Amino acid sequence: MRIYGVVGWKNAGKTGLMERLVTEITGRGHTVSTVKHAHHRFDVDHEGKDSYRHRVAGATEVLLASRNRFALMHELRDEDEPPLETLLAKLAPVDLVLVEGYKRDTHPKVEAHRNTTGNPLIAPTDPTVRAVASDVTLTLDRPVFDLDDTGAIADFILSEVGL
């Protein structure tokens, strides 16, 4: 499975870049799935709904399905957070999986960087960051793209993964 990450600190533009990359790469005829790491608790379910009631009652997994989509919710309960490779194994085959977050994992990544956040770059100390997408000009030992140049960033990622 080909995977490529988008990392960066909070408000660096990761989600917007991910959204644009998915649109760009699928527009070129490739299939794409995404994985998003959340550092906080989240819920895709709503209190009072049947699926919520199943989970609260103790179900380990609840699969909610309609004619348009399905969602599988797995409660970790007393389990540790699964590693990225375990989660990737749950995905159906596609041409490319784009991963938002998981900056400490070893897959190749592009770093989203906005100067206004005041955060330092991850790239200088992380060889898995193969390029930076920034809103300011930077001089680095790897490619630097304009954060809004989605086509060039997509070209780079697709070349890196052999698509």
C-alpha cells in the first residue's frame, strides 16, 4: 500500500492541504483514502441514537450502514491506541492513502507550515519529512513548495510513491 503523510503543527494548514490533495489526485484518476489522527477524544455517534446505545451497552464494534455509506466504530475500552499499520490494514485497497498526523511514524511526509503560527519547522530534524509546503520562502535541504501550489505538491507525492 502506498502511503504519504501530511504533518505540521496546529493551524499549519494540514487539513486544507489534505482536502486539496484528495481533490487533485482523485481528479487525476487515482483512488485515495485518508487517515486522520486526532489528539483529542472524538465521537462520530450521537447520544440517544441506536448505534450510540449499542456502544454504551458494551458492544466492542458497531457497524452503522445505509445505502450511501457505512461506518465501523470500534471501542478501545482498555486497549491501547492501535498503531498506524494496524489501522491501514483495515482499509480497502486504493492507489494512495494520505495520512494526516502521525508525525512520529516512519512513512514519508510533506510538512505544512504557516509562518504566522510561530512554530518551528519539523523538517530540519526529521528525515521522513521529504518536502515542505509553506506560505513563506524557505531555504532547506529538501524541496519547498508554496502551500497553495497543490498541483506541484501532488506531482511530488505521486512521483515519490511511483504513481
